[in-house]
Amino acid sequence: MGKKLTSQSEDYSKWYNELVVKADLAENSGVRGCMVIKPYGFAIWEKMQAQLDKMFKETGHENAYFPLFIPKSYLSKEASHVEGFAKECAVVTHYRLKNAEDGSGIVVDENAKLEEELIVRPTSETIIWDTYKRWVQSYRDLPLLINQWANVVRWEMRTRLFLRTAEFLWQEGHTAHATEQEALEEAQQMMHVYAEFAEKYMGVPVIKGTKTESERFAGAEETYCIEALMQDGKALQAGTSHFLGQNFAKAFDVKFANKEGKQEYVWATSWGVSTRLMGALVMTHSDDNGLVLPPQLAPIQVVIVPIYKGLEQLDAISEKVNPLVKELRSKEISVKFDKRDTHKPGFKFNEYELKGVPVRLAIGQRDLENGTYEVARRDTLEKESVKAEAVVDKIVSLMDEIQENMFQKALNFRSEHITEVDSYDEFKKIISEKGGFVSAHWDGTVEIEDKIKDETKATIRCIPLDAKKEAGKCMVTGKPSYQRVLFAKAY
């Protein structure tokens, strides 16, 4: 499998980049800042997508699809929204190419200029709210609960596979409601859906909270978020859900007749998670040997590697293994029986360890004679010999055991990396030396938030939902504060 990965302790960033490429998740493309998601990486994303889609539909949402292109005039209708995205927009100005007259190649046809430039969607609020104006007339049309799976473009200058790319895949929910309370409940509900997905399926513990005013989504009145902690002590925003008030309804004139026949503006939300979750999955669990995948999202949950000399031994092993494969699949466990004769068992062991397959079974001539399998766990690297008649039950129980162990390990790591501080000097020391989340009092002003960011590169990740009211003093100014907030350096 080539040379070993750079260790996390030596260079975490290099370790991450090498692992994403070597484990066949993704690679850089010929287009600057864009990635190619390879089949193995896409298989993980498909499992994420399928589970999230199920959870969205269970909460009453439906899927639709809206255009990739947004007229420039739409984007300018909501002032804070356009200000938030203006610097990241890719703009289409012409609709045709032609051959250069000097034969040097293809050039833009200067006579094919668009009357109005089109923006490649950085997010879809504007095009969707222009559509909702036609869909919403009466209170009977509400609530409107729509999600779309799509790609978006945000012209990032510094990119990293999955974590920050110019184009990425995501889902974006956009809902319209008759009352403020309904919209607030929707935004909160979707934050809880994201948190459940992260913890139950990804094995990633998250903190639920709200963003400060300066960290909110452009055009939102409240942003709810889930924040995760990576193994290098940096935070990662794993999902956001926004209460948009009536800002977009007013910008696009989306009104409805209430039960009394009076015209009112609707209340809105939007919410999304992206392929950034792939980065979170890698950085929460993986080690210097490669990926460590939770069984719930692993494309291959069990791999069986035969150890044999000659076709006769392979046939005997296959006769034993084939019914096992069938039985495991009947229990909805994905299995691969790797009979390739082009690679040795040692190579295969390393390959599946690198790719994070949760359970590996090995069977050779001696196992055949003894009626056993060697069972190896990826999360702990432990191995044991298991009787053939007990191996199915063992694998079924390991699926839950590994999933729970991975979550618990990540939760313990996070617990050890939440530090309460009361002074700014202590804060700076923890941020630079230990990392992780730092819980501290802040006076609530943008000026102090910016000062802390400029001096330490740490930002307020969230105001935790479960934070107790606690009288204290801002660690920088000494002014009164009634709640601790969480700071961290972040991706």
C-alpha cells in the first residue's frame, strides 16, 4: 500500500491530506479548488445521504430541485445576504464560445453577453423564495417543508479536500410557516436531527448551541449549530439551522391570506449539512494506520480474507465462507469476500485497515481444520479466534459494540478538552498549548469578540443551549456576563 502515513503528532494537516487520498476517498481535480470524490468516498456519502434523507422525510419534508443559476438581481434583494456571499460568487457573463479568428483556440464570443449576469448558486434562498411567491397564497399552503440535495459553489481561495472546496455537495432545507413560533420550532428541530445523526450514525459527539450575531448566517435572525471537536483540538461546525424571520418573505413579497383573510408575510427557515461531514468523520476517529469507520456508515462492514496455497485450499475455504457471507447479508451486514489472487493476505490486511473496515475475518488452512475464524476489530486493533458456529452472533454484536466504543472514545476526548477559564491570560495559554473548547465569560460585544479572534485566532463557536445562567465577568473587560460561551480555533 506504499509508504506509511505521516503521523498525526508529526503533522496533523499532512496526515489528513494523505489519508483522504490514500484511502481512496477523494483527490484534487484539474479544476482549482474542486475535488473528485472517488467511489469509496462517495459510498460513505451515499450512506450519510440515505440516513439523513430518511430522517428529513420522517419529519414531514419533501425533496425538490431548483436551478443552479441565480439572476444577479435576486441576490441583491436581501441586503445582508448579498453582503455575506458577494466575495464568494462565481459569475456567468456570456452564453457562447467561438473559434478565435487567428486559429489560436476557443475564445468567449463577445457578442454573446448575457443581459443579466447569472450567479452559480452559493446557496439557494433567493431562487427558492422567488419560487415560493408562486406556491404560497393561503394559510392552507403552509407549512411548506422542502429540501434539496445539490451542489453549490463558493469561490474559496484556500481549499482542503472535504473541509473547504470551491464546489461541494450538500442538502439545503427551506421552509415557510404561518407563525414565528412554528418557524423557530422548525429551526430547532432540524438542529436536533443533525445532532442525532452525528452522534448515532457518525459516532461524533456534538455541542448544540446558537451563533453570536457576527457568526450568524447572512440574512438570519438566529443560527442554531452543532459543533464537533477534532483530534487536533480544533472545532468543526458540523451543521447549521437558521431562523430567517420574515426577511426573505419581505424581500420576495411572499404573503399568505390567514384564516381571517388578512395578508401576512410568512416566516422562514433554512438548514444544511455538506460533504464537510466526511472531513469530520475522518478527523474524529481515524489514526496513524488509516481510517476508522463507524459500522453505521462503513461501505464494507466486514471483510473476509482467505489465506491459502493453491486453488484446492481456496475452494475449500470458499465452500465454508460462502454460506457465512449469505447469512451476514441476510442480516443487512455488508460483506466483502476478497478472493483476489493478485494480492497477498498481508497487503489486503493493510488495505482494509487503511480503509477503516470495522471487522476483518481471516481464515486459513488451520482455521478450516479447527472450525474457527480470526476476528480483528479496526477500532481497537484487537484480534481473537472465534468458533465458526459463533461467528455470526459475534459479528452482529460487534457492530453495536464498535459503534458505541467509537462514540464513547470521542466523547471522552472532548470531555478532556473542555476547559473553564476566568482570566484572559489563562485563556490564551489554553488556546495555544492545549486547544479544544474553552468555556469563558464574554461581555457580549462584537468589539471584544473581534479582539479575541485577532489576538488568538479563536472564535466563539457557540453559545451552548444547555449552558446554565451564571453571573460572572468578561475575561477581557471585566464587565458583567451571565453565561459562559465556547471558544476554539476552528476549521
